Amino acid sequence: MTTSNQISNLTAELPRESRPEALAHYAVIYIQAIHWGEMDAFNHLNNVVYYRYAESARIAYLQKIGAFDGSVTILAQSSCQYLRPVVYPDTLLIGVRCQRLGNTSIVIEYSYYSLAQQAVVATADAVLVRFASDGKQKMPWTTAEREQLFALEAEFGHTPES
């Protein structure tokens, strides 16, 4: 089993017809159950947990576009905007898509949708820089990779900046 297959087995695809309207234009939906131990002293989901969820969702997206074949991506920047508190029990649907594809970078955008609240509860973004597998030299996206990413995003009615 390849690394890509191992990663894909960790995620589940949400059927298109089951997506909330708020996530209709996101290429990947990552399903994340809230765990009791992730709550903080104020009885809501700890802010750090959103970044862990983003990491898992990001890996699902990168696997979907085949970005684990011969390169590595390094997180250069990330931010999260908390819109509504999330409490246990709940399940988040995390929409992931490319906001902008640069020469050697990608800006990923997230939307956290609460099933309990039936609303977007947070938004986030991350900048990743792509390197050769040795991690020493930036690696540009090939024309074929760019076309594959844009085709995936177009399936969901989204066009990233380039």
C-alpha cells in the first residue's frame, strides 16, 4: 500500500448531495467529530484544536491532488477566524479548497461547518511552500499538476487565483 493510499483510507468522502450549501464550492470535505477532551475551561472547543483539524483536512486535500508524490509542502503561515463557539457533542465538516496557486506555493482556504449549529463556525487559511523531497530547494508546480488542481476545483464551481 502506498503512502497516498494509506492517507486516503483515513478520510471519508461526503457525497455531493449531502453537502450543506455553505460548502458546495469546496473540493474536499473533511469530516471531524468533536471529542470531549478537546474542550477548554470555557466549555468550548479549544482554539488550538482548529489548527490540528486544519492539518488533517489539508492532508486530505493534498492527497486528493497528488501532492505527496516526490515533493514536500512546508507550512509557511496559517490563521483562523473564530465565528461561533463549538461545543461537544458536534461534528464539523471542514471544506478545503485552493484560494491561490503560486509558482511554488499554494494558499489553502478552510470553512468549518457545524452540523449541530447548521452554520459556518470558523474560517481559516494557510500558505504552503512546495519543496523537492530533500527539502532543500523550492519546487514549482508542473503544468500537469496545475491543470489537475484547476480541474478538481472547477468540478465544484470554484476557480483559484493564479
